Amino acid sequence: MHWQSVLEPQGPQAAHLHWLIVVFFGVCAAVWLLVMLVLLLGLLRRRPAPVPPLPANPASERRAGVIVGSAVGATVLVISALTVLSAVTTHAISADPSDPLLVQIRGHMWWWEITYEGDRPDHAFITANELHVPVGRTIQLELSADDVIHSFWVPNLAGKMDLIPGRDNQLSFSADHAGLYRGQCSQFCGLEHAHMALFVVAEDPAAFERWRASQIAEAAQAATPEQARGRDVFASRQCAACHTIRGTPANGNIGPDLTHVGGRAWVGAGLLPTTRGSLAAWIADPQGVKPGTNMPMVPLGADELKDVSAYLAALK
Amino acid sequence: MTDPRIAPDTRDTQVPAGLLERQLGRVWGTPEGFWAALATVDHKRVGRRYIITAFIFLAFGGVLAMAMRLQLARPEGRVIGPDRYDQVFTMHGATMMFLFAVPVMEAVAVFLVPLMVGTRNIAFPRLNAFSYWIYLGGGIMLWSAFAMDMAPDIGWFAYVPLSGPQFGAGKRADIWAQMITFTEVSALAVAVEIVVTVLKQRAPGMSLDRIPLFVWAMLVTAFCIIMAMPAIMIASSSLILDRLVGTHFFNPAEGGDVLLWQHLFWFFGHPEVYIIFIPAVGMVSSILPTFCRRPVFGYLPLVMALLATGFLAFGLWVHHMFTTGLPRLGESFFTASSMAIAIPNGVQIFCWLATICLGRPVLRTPMLFVLAFFFTFVIGGLTGVMVASVPFDTQVHDTYFVVAHFHYVLIGGAVFPLLGAIYYWFPKFTGRMMSERLGRWVAFLVFVGFNLTFFPMHLLGLRGMPRRIYAYPTEMHWGGLNLFVSASAVMLAAGFLLFFIDAIRSARSGEPAGDNPWDAPTLEWATASPPPAYNFAHIPVVTGPNPLWEHRDALPVVTGLRVERREILVTSVAGAVPQARESSPRNSIWPLWTAITTSIMLIWSIFSPWAVLYGSIPIGFALVFWFWPKGTPEDEA
Amino acid sequence: MIRPALLALLALAACKREIRDLRTDPPVQAALEGIRLMPNGIGGAPPPVISAQGDPYETNAWQLNQGKQLYTWFNCKGCHADGGGLSGPALTDGWWRYGSDPVTIFSVLHDGRPNGMPAFRDKLTPDQIWQLAGYVRTLGSYSGKTAAPSRNDEIQSRPAESRAPAATPLSMPPSR
């Protein structure tokens, strides 16, 4: 698992950016070393300071002028080269994609609503916080925000792009290898900005199609009596007012879509790994693990909590 | 005050030599006592007050920084919750930027610029006093709000919609917006005074090519303030209107624009950092000649670089918005301009290096801070070149890489020269030297502590750590570096603590200093330490850029100013040819009253728009009393 | 000695309006449901825990803001528009069919009412219902409270709640 690092590019966009970063670092480090060297030389050549200040020596003034002038000229060249390099990289990462996979991402406080359009209206589905992509294909994200400004950033794959209310932004990237890549909101968006992570799961195209088919399908049926009780608790209590589980009466659209929540790797936008226990912990006390979140503390009894967490964990 | 014992229009040539200083002291001085001190318009006293207050806010901001480092030292820390943490980092940024960095640079200028140009007081002295009181009012309002759990929690740049009416519950964002008004009015006032002082009150003979580089730097800064501050005043006023009255400046549904805020803010915000940096450049250009025992190399290129920096600073602001989805061509323009500003900065660095190489460096404490500046600011400037590139920035924007960058340029580029400047000019401010031994310790602790604290943040940013997060998961493996950063921050804090101790001890019992303990070339060293209320017994005449090195025995002076009233000499803009004798205002309590009534109106307007109407009535009264012609000598020709 | 005391005094005043109490303790959550209604169903006594907490749902800016968020999320607009009323009665005209005190509004939201007002007891937790009730009272209030929320970032349809009154109170009872 690659933990959200700019220095481990896993896709062509991130690779171009990584190369640019390395070049910039090399050039800037060399410049800094040169300046420090000259400074050191100037200091090491100290001689006892004369009490009255030095008179200026025209010859050395002229020579210094030539050196300073050349240094300024070299600076101009270096700056120009870096600017051109930067423009070249911008061009390289924004090559026109062919046959991109279109995904809409809408930022909420503090979770990601992800909509896959699909080729038919009944092949569209909504999920949350976890973006599956086929390896090698360009993904084109349409970014919008529901409330305040957020920013989509998965450093292993691409640079960031803001989600701005009232604007539609786009970001394109592709992944070279299968893997799990973590991203995080990187525009301060309120109390739980720190806990608004998302995951990109890159998988080979066949696995991706299997995943997509399973997502299009409705929620799994309750397999055990415990899960059936959990399903009923979910539908009859506050849960259904905010969340949707397709195939059940629950069709709230305030919180994340939970149709396949059990199949996602993390709960609470990257807060806890999905297990039955963590789902129960989340439901029992959302404010305890993510203070400020909009999910209320639903007053469930202990048995109800057990049943609901069993049901949700089984919704793969 | 007019001295009634002396006949009107008595000139200084008519007063015997020994009596002149006493007479000038009577006319220009501030009487003893608490109320008289509140009413002083002496730029030195106001400037000292300003500097001390700004450093107190630095200490407050530093405590907040230590709180943040305590919370971030371990993964998923539980020291501070998200609400308090959001207030803490907003207060840290706002205090450092608005209550420390800009005011302290202006304060040093308020003290030094009139002395350096050879005049008796700053232009518009009562406005100067007002500007301090209104600054103090804004600082008190902000920190009182913090004590009441009402501090802004939206980041120091308060992006909408988070700070807007829908998502900014309560009055926190309004406190932020009104604090802006306080501090920007204060800054604008000082900027205007500096421009007029520098252009019209210079000593005869101080033509444009003989103006000290610090004064040039402050002139450029003052113009930047005048051009930049209106943008943020518009932004913060629009925000208050949106929140309080229900306008739609930033509401996309009604034709407003979320990005408008960012454009307005950063049009101010980028010049703001140059407003902080350019005075520091002037300080370096003042300290270097003294401690390299030669005039600075490249006076004209340095002045040109200052002008170019001030001008270019206004063409960079979009580099704070590279990830907002603006058109690519436009963004690339700002990459080019952001990189281009490295060129005048480079000119300055190279000229300074030439000064050092051609001179005989003397490694006293102020010079140590200048060397620390070189090491640190060049790193910060180079990471600035990195983030100026749009694609580079898309990976590091809003991460700890940027936090590292701006601390390198602000602390390295502004605070190190400031500390050096305090060590350098402390004898002039107080008449006593700071401790050389403690000064070396301060320089060491601050320099090493700073680099150990902030250099690892570059790596943290590249390893994916965003800004403004109150906690981070254990799995990210950022814990080790964060713990190291937090531990190093203790060293940095120790350095600052030692600095405060040294300053306070030296002010009480430091070694007494003569007029010119460093054998420096500029005019402020031509008078006593600290200077008498009237600065110079006779206004000096300047024949070159380093007056005290050109006339090592006695400066030529002009005579003929009146001694029974406050009088200054007004000279021409380019050649500083004397034009007129002008009276200078006396001490007055009305700037304080105006500041109090203005503060009341501004704070009230957070809660009700009617405050702008009703609260202006007391302000009107105060202004009427301020400007009422009282038949004072100021009004005579 | 005096200065900290003065600061503490000042702190108390603004304290109530600005604190963010993010987590309602489970016992408090349970107690919040414990209103005691009058026999005719209009008016009654609020649970003591509300005044013990300093009456946050009337005076705390964050709670009122959360209430406003719930008003949008649970589609109160569908019947009450922005307070001007559609198929449901207006909330800003100063006329209250069942009374305007907090307990009555809580009861209306909790249990619903005939002719179309749904019950929210299974859709909202008790503290959310109190947040919404507090917000509804600012909708219809005659003067803008300092703690009241301001306009949303959407199409303007009436003055902000902090600029109340939103509409001139009707002199005659409304027709519906």
C-alpha cells in the first residue's frame, strides 16, 4: 500500500511531476551551495577590520560589478529554463485522453460522494470515499462541491484540484499498477478536514468490471436472522432518513450511500478499517472518533447496534 | 508648545549654544506623567511602544505555535480538539501576519526613518499616535475574542464559503474581518506618514541617490501598503456585509463568486509578504556596510531591485490559486512572473555578497543574524521558485512543504534581519548595548532550532501531509518526523525566550552606549543614544550617501529654525533643497480618543449595521476636537 | 488578580453563544426527549437538562446553524418554503397554529400533526429535533438574535434570520 506520497509516483501524471520535482531540487540545491560557498569564501578571507571604513578600490569594484552582472545573467537563464521546463511538464500531463472513464466527485463536509455514470441510466451508481479505477485507462473526474471548498489529492497518481461550490473543475489521471492509493482533502474545510481521506483502488480491467457490476446491483439480501433484524432497525430508525441502501426502503440522500458499504475498505472517510466492530464503534459514537461530523449519535440499544453492524458489514 | 518666555520668531542662531538643547527639549519634549505619555506624538516614543507591543504579540503567537506542535507531536493526538485547534492555527497566522510582522516593520521605520533622513519628527505625528492606538485596539479585540472561545477558526486567509454566512456560525469570522479593518487602517496611516516624511522632510543635500537603503526600502513598502491594503479592506468589508446584512458578493447562486474572495485576498496577500520582507532587506542593507566596514556594493542596483520587487509583487497573486482550475495560460503567466521576482532578489543577494567579499566582515551579533538570513532566506527563496511552477505546486500546495517554504522566507527573510536590527539599533533605542554573549547564544539557538524545526516539514509535505489538520493517522508514518519537529521547536522557543530576557535585562542594566557604538555611516548615529526629543540640535546637511564616514569630525548643519515652537524643515522631493519651515503638531490626547471611539464603532458594527451610523457620531466629535484650530502656533505662517 | 476576573466575566457573556458542543452525551440525549406536555397537547415543560446546559438551542449560534442545515436536509422547504409557506403553513408570519414555545414546536416535530405534518421522531435524534425547533423559532422571531444564522449560499428569497423579522406579521389569522 502506498501511503500518499509525492515521491512514489504510480501513474504517468505523477511520474512527470516527480521528474520535475527532482530536476528543480537539483538545480536549486546547486544554486544554494554556490551562494553558500561564495559567502564562506567572503568570510574566511577576513582580515582585521580597519577602524575607519575602507575606501573603495575602483579596480575591484569594477571586477565585482562584472561578476555580479554575470551572476544576474545566469539567474535569468536559470529562471527561464525552469519556467520552460514547468510549461513542458504542464503540457505533458494534460495530454488529451481517449476513451476516458467519467466519474463525478462531489465534496461534502467531510466525505466524498462518487458517481459513476455508466453507459445506460440504470448502470449509474453512487458510492462514497472509495474510487475504483481500471489500470491503464484515463480517468476523468468532474469535481464539484456541495458546501465549502475541498481539494482532491491523491499524490501517488496526480496533482491536486479544488472542488469549488459554483464551479466545475476537472482532473484526469491514470494508474500504471494495481494497488491501493490513499488521498486526502487538502483545502481546509472545517472541523474534520483532517479526517476526509479517500482511497483509489486500481485494479486490472476485468476485476474493475466485476466490481462495477456488483456495485450496480442492489444491496445484498440479509443472510442471517441477525442481519434481517439489522435491516429492519436500519429501515425503521433514523438511519434511513439520511442514508440510501438500494433495494430497501431506505433512500435518504444526506449521508453517504451505504448500498455496498461492507465492501469498502475504510469507514468514515478513511477513519477506521471496515470491520463489524468499527462499524459499530462509528454508529455508537461518531462524535467520539470524528468530533464535528454531521452524523448524529443515534440512540440504539446494544442488541440493535449488534444487528445493524452485522447487516452493514455484510453489504459487500 | 510655545515657550512664552521667548520672543516669537527667535531662531536657533540667537540662542547661546549651551541653552539651545535645553530650549529645544522644552519645546519638543513630552512631560512626565501617565496622561502626558498617552498624549505624546514623539515618533520615538510611539515607535518604541509599537515595537514592544508587536513583540508581545510575537510571544503570544509563539505560544500558539508551541500548542500546535504539542498536538501534532504524536499521531492522533488528543491535546487539543478540532474546534480549538482551528482557532489556534487561525490565531497563530493572524497574530503573526497582522499583529506582529507588518506592525513591527512599520514600528522600526516609525522610529528610524525620521532620524535617518535628518528631521525632527515624522510627518503627521498625531496620525502616528492614532495608528498605534487603533492597532492596539485591534489586537486586544482579537485576543479577547480568543479568551471568550470566539476566535476566528477559518484560517488566516478565511476562504469563503467556510467563512461565509452559511458555514461560519456565530461571530467568529466577523471578529477576523473587523480585526483586518483595525490593522489595515493602522498600517495605511503609517504608510502615508512614511511617504511624506521621506519625500518632503529629508535633510538638505540628501538627494535621491543619497537616501539610506533602509529608507528606500520603507518608501517602497509604504507604497505597496497603500496599493495593497484597499483590496483586503474591500474583501473583509464585503464579507461582513454578506454575513451581517445579507449581500451576495460571494454567493454563486445569486451571481457572486467564491473565487472573488481569493482574488481580492491574494491581491493583497502576496504584496503583504513583500511588505514584511522589503523592510528586512533594508535592515540587511543597513547592517552590512557597518559590519563590512565599507559602503554597500551596488547602491543603484539595490535601489532598482527594491523598486522592481515592489512593482512585481503585485503581479504574482494567482500563484496562491494554482489548484482552483483557472485557465492554464493565465496560470502559466503567473508562473513566469513568480519566477521573475527571483531576479531582483538575486541582484540583492549578489550585491550583498560582493559587499562581504570586498569588505572586512566583523562578526558581531547583528552580522551573525545577517549570515543566518543568507543561509535561510536563500533556501526559502529557492523553494519559492519551486512552488512558483504550476505543476510542482499541484503536488505541494496546501501541504507542509508550503508551510516550510513560507516560514523559511518569513522567519529567515524577515525575522532574522529583524533580530539583527534589534541588536544593532538597541543602543539607539535605549542608550544601552545588548549582551554580545547572550546575543551569540540567541543567534545559535534560533538559527539551529529554526532549521531543525522547519526543514523536515519539506519532507513531510512531499510525503503527503496536508496543512491545517489537527491530527493524522498512525499509519501514515509521519509521527517520527513530527515528533522531531516538535522537539526542535522547543529549541527555537528557547532562543526567542533568551532574546526576550536579553532585551529586558539590557534595557535595564546593559552597558551604556555612546552616540555611534558601531561606527556606522547613517544619520541616526549622529545624535545621542537615545536621541533627545528634538533628534538633532541642528538639522544636518548631507553631501554623500554615508554622511558619518564622509565627515568623521563634525557634520555640516543648517541653522535658522525657530526655537520657541516645534519647527521642521521641508525640502524638495528630488534634490532635498530647503523649501520652507513648517510647524509640527504638539502633543494631543485626541488621537487616543479618536482611536477609542473608532474601536467602539468597529466592534459594535460586528453586531449591528446601525453602528456605522450611530457609532460615527462620537468619532465625529473626537475628530472635531482633534482638528479644531486653537490659535496654536501651528497655524501661523 | 482583577484582570483575569474581568476576563472571566466577559468570557461568560459570549461563552454561551459561541461554544461548539460537538457531542451530546447519551444520558443527555435520552433526557432531551423527556418533555412533559399539557393535557391539550399545547405547551408544557421542557426537560430540565436544557436549562441545565444553558438553553443552547435558543442561544448558541452553532446549534442554530445546525438546525438550519437540518431544515434544508430534511426538505422542510417542500411544504414550508423558506418560511413563507406552501402547502404547509407559513412559519414567519407570526401566527402559530399550536403555539410558538419551544416545547410545543418540539412536540410538533417529534409527533407530527394532522393534515400532513410528518413525525420526525424516527428521522431525527432528540438533540437534532431541538436544534430544528430552535431554528424554527428564529425563523418566526420578531427581532434578529445575535446568535441567529445568516443567509444560505443559495437563491435569495427572504431576509436572513439574523435580520428578522422576516415578514411583517399578519394582523388577521392566515387562511390555512
